[in-house]
Amino acid sequence: MAIRTGVGATVCSLKWSGRSWVRMSIMGMLVVAPLPGMHDSWVLGLAQVSAQEPAAAKPEKVAVNSAERQAMIERAVGFLRKSQAEDGSFSSQGGPGVTGLVVASALSVGVPKSDPVVAKGLAYIVATRRDDGGLYAKGSRHANYETCLAMMALDRANADGKYDEMIAGAQRFVKSAQWDEGEGLKPEDPAFGGAGYGSKSRPDLSNTSFFIDALRSTGVPEDDPAIARALAFVNRCQNLESPANDTPFAPLLNDGGFYYTPAAGGDSMAGKDEATGGLRSYASMTYAGLKSMIYAGVSKEDYRVKAAQKFLSRNYSVSMNPGMGAAGLYYYLHTMAKALDMIGEPVFETEQGKKAWKQDILVQLQSTQKEDGSWTNPEARWMEGDPNLVTGYALLTLSYLK
């Protein structure tokens, strides 16, 4: 197996689960891999992993009703036209974050850059640019989150290179907000590599997922050091006992799912398991972890990816966010759709049987769209009572249901 080692690598051997492993310190980061002759390749941090397994047969294709999908999109965009403020923003009381998400979602479903919903929204986003390269409201405590969403909007509108310089500045800004050596952290710290809302708030998987998404979608390669550091944090958010996860929570539940953060003592929005003290996994974070691993260059055959998929196969739903109920449903659906689209299989094998996930989500969105074309969540936690935000999530979801 070839492993990118960089400079200054040190190597030693160890035992885990009856296997022999090579432990390497690469630029201060931990990489673990099996000794030659072993079947699997296991790597943490800068190296990626691929298990040598035969490719599964491709399942049958499942058609999505494109006319129904387009009708939903048109109604949603019609709502956004009426909801947009005079200055081009959406829900600006929360800074430019919602505007970034809405503009990105509109562009993702084919709304042209010249359309006022997009053009006015882009102008508002550009006006929030700060001297440090970030794109956020003055005095914001969510500067990293807002900038990441703005980056995704600018990227989708950047076919002509108009926003190249602005995107490059935003990339530098969000990298500076990452928890790493600049904050005096060592690679073994549970917070290392993560990203939070901003102002050096505690890093979490949701914001780290947006961070990876924003960097990768704007052209940062998977082997960039910032992505490698972020992958180390993502690994630690998974309830999976392995050389890739050195947190005390890893073996407690060991179900392959993901939770919110291992930093500052650890936290899951789904709570703690009373019997073990483990941090409960939930589906939205598991899809966020799944897509983040793939974006970071982890093979779809990797043991971490397979473990996450197994958790999700036991917890399939389009009407709730398993582990959280109705809370965060639309964030969940857009993360689910993007992750499964990245996996590339039109049918998801679950414990309930084969699921045509695109059609399932389409039907769910169709049944919950309001008369005015918007969506909202009756469970308003995480701002899902805001129709601008939730309609943005829904349009992003629809962009993957082709």
C-alpha cells in the first residue's frame, strides 16, 4: 500500500485487535496502517484508506418524477422572490449565512445568476466582505459559519472567475479559524482540526462539515493540510473503536454513527447513553460525517465509511431525523441527499429493504411544501422555523434528486 508520508515521518509498530500495525508520526499527526500482507488499509489523518474488496453489482436505476420536482422548485423560488429583502438579503438578522445558503440553493437548481433572487443576494454577500477576507456581519460571533455558506454561493456563481480573489481570501479566513497549532493545540487534542461557528467557539462536526464542504467546493484539494486536520477531527466524532479514533467515547457505543463534538468533554445533541456514558449517535451528524470523509479523500470502501453506512441502514427515515425526532429534519434531508449522492447508488440497502431514497425524499418534500411554496419545520430548533432557511435546505436537497 502506498501512503503519502510527507517529510519527517517516524515509524513504529504496535498491536491492536490481534493485528500488527505501523504507527507513523507525520508532520506531528498520527497515521496508523497495517503491516504488509494484511487485507485492509487503515489510515488516520494525512493518508486515505481503501479496503480491498470486490465491487458490488450496481443496483437498478430508479426514476424520479422530474415534472413534480420542477414544479416544487418553481413554487419555492416564487416564495423566495417575495421573501427577499430590498437589500437582497434573506433573514439578515442572522448575518449573511441564510442568504449564502439560499443563493447557493437557487443556483444549484438552475436559477440563473442574472435572476434578481441570485443577483441581489450575491451583491448583499459581497458587501459583507471584511478586511480579514471573511464574509460575515459586523461583530458576528458566527463568522466561520457565515463565510463558509457565502463561499458556496460565490463558487456556484463563479464560472467566469469573477469571485476568484474573494473566494481565495475567504479560504484563508476560514483556515485561520480552524482549531490547530495556532491555538496551541497538539494533534492529540480532541478539538484539533475542527471548526466552530466562529470567535474560536468550540469546534463541532456540523461546522467542520460546512468547512470541508466550502473548501473542497472552491477547489482546495483533498490532500491540503487543512482538510487532513479536519479529517482527524471528523474521525474523533465517530462512535467507532479503531486506530483512527483515540477518544474515550469510541468503544462505549461503537455503532458507527457520529455525534456533535468530542471537544470540551464531548457532547451529543442526542444526549448520553445512561448505561455506558457514551455520546449517542444521530443520523444528521452521521450523514455529515459520511460526506466529510468522502470529501477528504477517504475511500467508499473504507471501514469508517462502511460503519457509518451500516448505522444509517439501521436508521433510515425521510420523515424524521433518527435520534433527534423532528429536530433538524431539513438540515438532515439535505445532508442525507448530498451524502448518498456522493456514494453514487440510486438504491440504499437498509434493514427495512432496498430504498429508492431519491423518490422517498421527493415525496416527503412534496407532502410538506406549503401553499406559498415554502417549507418550515414545526420543531423550530436550529432556526428551522425560518422559512427562508428551510426553503434553502429543501432546494439544496432537490438539487440532488435528479
